[in-house]
Amino acid sequence: MNCIFCKIIAGEIPSYKVYEDEDTLAFLDINPVHPGHTLVVPKKHYANIEEADEATLCQVIKTVKKVGLSLKNKLGASGYNVQVNNDPASGQLVPHLHFHLVPRMADDGLKLWPQRAYQPGQAEEVMKKIKIN
């Protein structure tokens, strides 16, 4: 399979892992909206929400909740957006089910979803702040 997220899960491509359990993986988005923008994926490949079984979706949402609390408690976010682009017409670029968690601050000015690159060393610093042990 030529899925980039499957390769990240398999350890073939490096990532900034925030959380991992038997069924899910959370890692920093390489083109974040804000520092701490995290992707949560099931380890088993599903192209979209409809392909995933309910048990998997429950596991993914449990991880979304854990990462969201970490963003609020450890990164100091006032809140966070959770977004799923389901299928290419919605903007899904990688055909592997994934949830975006975007940390938000009051008056952060975010109206749309522009993406920015991390500064050198910044991704590792953010990963260390929000990593769940």
C-alpha cells in the first residue's frame, strides 16, 4: 500500500508522535494551522469514516479527547477545532481516515485554515510539550 499515513504508522516515515496506543496514533501535522495542530488516525487503514467500524471510531474519538485535553492543559490552548475532511471533495488529501485537532486561543484571528511551516526545532519543542506519556 502506498498510503503515507500507513508508512508513518509502520515507522517507515518519521513523525512527531504525540500519543500512541494499540489502535491509534496521534502526530503533529507537518503543515500546521497553529503549533500543536495534531492528526489522529486509526492504525488500521480506512479511507474515510464510513469504512471504519464503530469500535475503531470509538477508539479514535477517545484519542481525540486525550489529545484535545493535552492541547488545553499542556499547551495552554483556550479550545480546539476538530475537523475531518471526509473524501477528496471535502479537501481530504490523504486517503486514510484522520481527525485534525487545531489548538485555538481567544482572538487568534483564525477565520480560515491557512497552513504555516514550523520554524527549525519548533515542531520538536511543541511535540515535547503536548506528548502524552
